[in-house]
Amino acid sequence: MNAIYARVSTDEQAHSGYSLQDQIASCRNRLLSLGLTNIQEYIDDGYSGEFLDRPALDRLRDDLRAKLIKRVIVYDPDRLSRNLTNQLLLSDNIEKANAQLMFVTGDYDASPEGRLFFSMKGAISAYEKAKIRERTLRGRRAKANSGKIIMNNKPYGFDWDELNSTYTINEEEAKIVHLIYDLCLKKHWGSPKIATELGDQGILNRDGKRFNAMHVYRILTKDLYTGTAYAFKIATKKVGQYKIERTHVPKDNWIHIPIPAIETSERWQQVQQIIEQNKKLSKRNSKRDYLLRGILKCGICGMGMVASRLKSNINGHTCYYRCVTKSSPHYRLDAAKCPNRYIPVDPLEESVWEAFVMIASGDAALSDFLRTEELPANNHAEEIAKLLKKQDEAMQLKADVMKWRRTNLIDSNTAEKELQSITKDLSTITMQLTSLQKSQEKFKEIVVPTAEEILNANTIEEKRLLLLQSNLEVHVQRIGKIPEFWFQI
């Protein structure tokens, strides 16, 4: 039997002219010109030549091992594989099966000289592919540095400006985005409830369907809506025919691309805080309500405390808080287990709430229960204001450079150098802002509930909300028999 092997990847079929029909026709004509019939075709449509895991190639190799094939004809060596090592491996498989390897673009010679030529051609093919990748990546990076979006992800609220490769605001959709933010900010609703409300109002997405919770969540959490688009956040590497390895790129190496803002940064930040608060308030799959769920910290290692119900009754208690490191070694800071013991839920929750009642009624001072680290001397307000001003100036300069390039006031090389310099400055400013803002978090105002609020809080969720709004963490430790708790900023 004479075998034709043809392969094409999707990209090559679109851009390189390696159509399957041309490969098969050329191979068949070559065999027929030699008077060879009994032809079997092995076709891999849409498979990369870098890897050997291809269905038609697997069948071909199986038939070779079964001694069913006398000749294998391929249009060109890089159709067999683009990897030189794989090319040599496959040619060796064919020779060991006592079959002949043929190419339309040139005969294969199994002599040492022929193998050398074959290896050189394979090396050149691999080199050409690497160069194509490098040029493509460089072109994408240059496009991003010039302020253009690399790929249109079609985000809701924006239209695509194909001429300038950027987003423009879709005014009608932007109104819906504003409504989604308003529902979150004013009513503290989460994504599922907002999606339901939009459906009840008859508001549909651009596909004419109801909004789902995930769609709403993306709109609420993507900083794209504040005029912040980034390129090169994720690095991808193909490690198999269907497997791609994705790694997160350090934020310093992201490329910032300015786009029109639908929402302000302040509103977006407030929404993120509400989302985090809603996560803590969420009952999820708990079989009972826990007052300190998401609030309680281990007083020894500082990790979170989780609640669980034990199957057996121990000392009259079935529900206990325990350090999360006891549930999973993944959370441990070192190999040693945290010595904090299991803490009964009911006595601890009663003691913590009683402390809040005493503070609110004036029977005790907050300082009686408070432990806190030494805070910095100031809240960095001036430094943050200066950095924000620098950030605005850098963004304006970047927009000016892009405008000068479009109007041919400066050449592309000068523009690219300037944009790279500005991007580095913006990354530095962003890092400094993040650091200062984290430090500033320690200055959150402590909000102690009033006596009236305490009296009106009847349910677990109402009490939990007051605890969350106080901006205090509850820390607890139990070395001996009696647990000890305290509040901490």
C-alpha cells in the first residue's frame, strides 16, 4: 500500500497556501506518474506540526508497524513535522518498517549525505517558524505600545473602531452599565440579583438574551470600564496539540492602553468593596449561620478561621471554629501545624457580641478589647495625590505622542521609544500607588455600632453586617482550655 500524508494547521491554511487539496493532488500525481496505485490517504486537518499527537499520523505509524505500507509520500518535510527531532524520529520509523519516504518537493536520500541535507532543511524550517513568531510578537507589542488594542474582545458597553484599533463608548449600552453599577452601589446587590432585576425590567444583552450573573460580574469587576485596558497580561505557550500553558505576567510588564472610561475609578473601587463584603455575607452552602464567618482570624498564625459541624457531640458542642491550616496544609506558612485548638462556636460568638454590646452601651471601652500594630505616622494622602497627578500627566503625554504620530509630526521609531518610556513611568507610578494605598488601608475609621443599632440587630446577618462595617477583625486563640479573643485593625 502507498500512503499519502497531508497536514495543515488552521493558520497555515489561511495564510500560507498549504491547502490540503493541493498537497493531496500533488502527492497522488507523483505516485501515479510512477505507476503506483493502491493509495491510502492520511489527513490531519487543523493540527500543528510541532507535536506528534495527531490522529491520522497515529494511524499511519500503526500501519507502518504492521508492515502494511511500502511507501509514504509527503508534499514537503515540514508537512511531516516542523520539529527537526520529530522529523528524524518519523523518518527513522519509516525506514525501520522497510518503507520508502518520498517528498514532492525533493527526493529523500537515506544516505549520510541525504540525512544531513534533510536535517539542514528541517532546521531551517524550525528557524523560519521561530522568526515568524518573534516578528509577530514584536509587531503585537509595538501595536500595544502605540496605544492600539491588539484584539477586539467585544466588551459590553463599547463599539470597535477598526480604523484606530480601539474602543469607543456605545452610549445605549453604557446606560445599562451605569444602571448595573447603581444597583450594586445603592442596594448592595450581587450579580445574580442584578441580572434578575435587568430581566424583570425587560433589559436584554446585545444578543437579545437575558443577562446572566457571570456577564454582570464581569462588567462589575473589569477595570476596563474605568478607561484601563492592558495588553500582555497573560503569556501563552503551546505545549501540546490541544494544551496551552498560560502564565500570569508580572504587572510591571503589562502594557497600558488608554480607552474611554464609562465609570469612574472611585465608583469601581466602591463596587469592589461591596463585592468583597457580599462574599463574606454569603451563606454559600452553610447548614447554619455563623456570626464570625469571614471575620475571625487565628490569633497565633493570623490565617482565617473556618467553622464546621462535628459528627459527635464534644463537651456539649457540635460546632467549632478551627484554623484553616488544620483543614489544608496548603495554607501553612511552614511545615509545622498551627497549635491553635478547636474553639466552640456558641460561647465565642456570645462573648464577642457581648463585647460589642458593652462598648456600644458605654460599659466598656474599645481599648479594653483592642490590640493593634503601630501605625505609620501619616496616611500618605499627599504622596498619593502627587502620584495621581503624575499619572494623569503621563497619560496625557501618552495621548499626545499618539496624536503626534497619527499626524506625522514625529516618526514611528521616535514615537515607539517615547511610548515605551512613558509606559515604564506609568508602571512605576502604579506600583508606588498600590503600595501607598495598601498602607493607607490601615487608617480605615473604626465604626462602633450604636446602642440603638445593637438593639435593632436581631438576626445573625444583621449582627454580622455591623461587625463587618466596624472594620475590625476578631482574633482568637486557644492554647489551654479557655479561648482568648480580641479585636484588631
